[in-house]
Amino acid sequence: MSKLVESIKKAVELVELKDGMTISFHHHMRNGDFVLNMVMEAIAELGIKDLTVNASSVFDVHEPIIGHIKNGVVTGIECNYMGAKVGKAICEGIMEKPVVFRTHGGRPSDMEKGTSVIDVAFIAAPTADDMGNCTGKVGKSACGSMGYAFADAMNAKKVVVITDNLVQYPLNDFSISEVYVDYVVAVDQIGDPKGIVSGTTKITRDPVGLKMASYAAKVIDASGLLKDGFSFQTGAGGATLATAKYVQDMMLERGIKGSYGMGGITKYMVEMLNNGCFQALLDVQCFDLDAVESIRSNPRHMEVSATHYAGVSGKSAGVDNLDVVLLGATQVDVDFNVNVHTDSNGYIMGGSGGHSDTAAGSKLAIIIAPLSRARLPLVVDRCLCTTTPGSTIDVVVTQRGIAVNTKYGKNKELKEKLIAAKLPVCEIEDLKAMAEELCGVPKAVKLTDKVVANILYRDGTLLDTIKAVK
């Protein structure tokens, strides 16, 4: 027996994809992914219309989906993140139905609860056998963890694995089991692994970024959380990576043994693991090729599903035990609400990902961002949209000052600790005034009444909407 079929088009026919169905994709190949575009091209050639694409993330490489929206093949998109190219088209009103934005934890939870139904999942697998056992750890297109694809494979009605490294059955050390897979397709290339590199993956040398990183590390230190058992998540940005380096230096100097690092993993987190700062890494996606190599070779670098990482449908998740998370922001308002969905002009260029999941679960959620970008202030009266509620944000760190969120009856003791540590603590309104002194008061963004996206919180409730730009 073999589940291998000769082409993507044949697999689409065999799963009996029909007009009006929902198909899903995962984003571990990130901006190097070829699979979504290949599948959509095959579907368009078959004349299938009115599909909803549920992709854990939509990157700039997926720009061809704009054409499929225009020709009626795609009429709905659900995702956790959307790059600027597709986001701009959405904000210009190209699609009638609003995009549905979820969080990285909310997406698998909605699948598991049955509130998000997937008819056919297409799994981009760097290595697979002809029965569908597959992994991202090895192969010419190795991406490392396939954590976001677990929910798709386990909950979709039909599952197609697409690979460019077909191996003899049975595949050793598989991530996703054949028991969930209906068909397997072998292609020449599922993507460019160089495209998995996310954002800035080098420590900043910019004096402003280094100053923010120094402040953020001192906040973590003053909080009292930096001790044995410490758990930590940071993203792939120059200032956050610099913060991680400062934290590592403190841990090594004091002999602090942390418990785990988590999230999208970079070489800097791998370095902290190898240097004994953590007992383990919980990895839902790899942000660079050093992380891919580590998850392949180090058993303490563990692949976890998105549900294990940040879901709300399980009995617990990694975010529930997280001490500190470092997060970015496009905008922060005076109530500490954070926007990472749109730029300051209202165009979609991001999404929650794990932003609101980790903010909700961690003991200390730190926003680290410059006071202004492109002459536009970070702190505003009201965010254009809310990605993460202010009630879950603890501290905002900029190069000019640090605001502690005491608006919700919390963090009073933390504020006193930061003042005692002689850090430049100020009010969020003070940061707003400083930003406006630098940039001036920004002009109001002109939006229409048309809702182009609905932002769902991690529990599936409607958190906010995004309006079309005039």
C-alpha cells in the first residue's frame, strides 16, 4: 500500500475539494514557502471557487493569492499573521469578506473545539515517507519544528502531505504520524529554507536599540524573576536579541539555571541552552537555520505543537508557566493596549502570532520599542486596532523612559522595584508627550466604515476590527 499520488492536482481531485470549502496551510517555511502558491495554482486550474484559506501565516511570498481573490478562487482568509503585500490589498478592500485573525494559540484551539472546520489540510513536509509520516528536521528544505501543522493534520477532514524528500517507509523520528494523512505528493522543491529567517536575527549595534535592551534586561533583573527556574521568550528583533544576550550574561555570571526558553527559536536561544542557561527549549517554530540544526541534533531542544505552546483548549500550555516575554509594538496607547496588526497608517503588516497569548500567560510582559519610527510616535491616545489588551501588558520600555502599567491594580510593587534600581521610570502619558515633542502630533488616519478584518482574542471572542484605508 502507498498513499503517494503523482501530482498536487491529482491529490486535490482525490480529496474531492469543492466550491465553498476551507483549506489550510502552515507557515514553517515562512517567506520561503512554495506550497501554498503551488496548491492554489492547481486549484485554480481545476476551476474550484469560493474557498476560504486558513493559513497560520500569510507572507509576502504568498502575494499570488491576491490574483486568486480577484478571480473568485479565494473569498475568505483566516490567519495569525499577514505580511504587508497582501495586507495592503486587503486594506484597500479587495475582498468582500473580512479576514479572520487569530492568535497562535487560538487557531489550534478553535480547530480542536470545532469552531474552525478544515476540509483539507496541505502539509509542507521537508521529509516524508509514502504513508505520510513526516518531519521538518531533515531534508534539503529542513525548517525544524512543524509545531503549527499538528492541529491541521489532527483536525482536518482530509490531509495531503507535500514533500521534496521522499524516503523509505518507515521514517524515523517523525513529527506527524501517517494515521492522520490521506495522500502524499512528491515535488521538486517545497520552498527555500533561507526564507525561514524571520525579521532581524542579529543583535543590534544601534545605540538606541542597545539602550532599550539594557533597560529591558535591568527591568527583568529588578523584577526578581531572574533566578533558578527562570523561563523566557524573546522574538527575532535586534533589540530583543540584545536583551537576551544581556540576560544570558547575568545568568552565567551568577550561575542561574533557568528552566526553559520558548517560542520561535533563534541561534541566541540555542546558545543559551548550550551554555546551560536553560534545561530545555520548547520550539513551535525555528526562526533561523542554527535553530534548525539544534532541534535536529539536541534532544533538549524539543518540538511542541501550537496547542502545547499557547493553546487554550488543552489543560495547560507552555505560556502558562512563562516568567518573562519580550514583545514588540507598532503602537501602544495610554491604556497599554498594543497594536502589531497594522502600521501607523492603518495598513495590515503583521498580526498577533503569539503576542497576546504570551502576554496573557507570562508573569512579566515587556514591550520593547523605540519612541518613534519614521517620524511617527509609538504612544498614542488610542491604537488603530488592539492586538493585545493593555490589561495583560506590564511594562513598556523605550530609549527615553520606562512606563509601568499600574492602571489595572497591579505592578505597584514592580514599579517601586524599578525606581529603587534607579531606572528611568515615567508614566505612559509622559512617553506620549516625549514622542509628540519629537515627532509632532500625528494626523488622524482616514478610514472607511468597511471592516476588512476581525481580530479574535485567544479565547475566540471578537477583540477588535480593522477598517479599510481611504
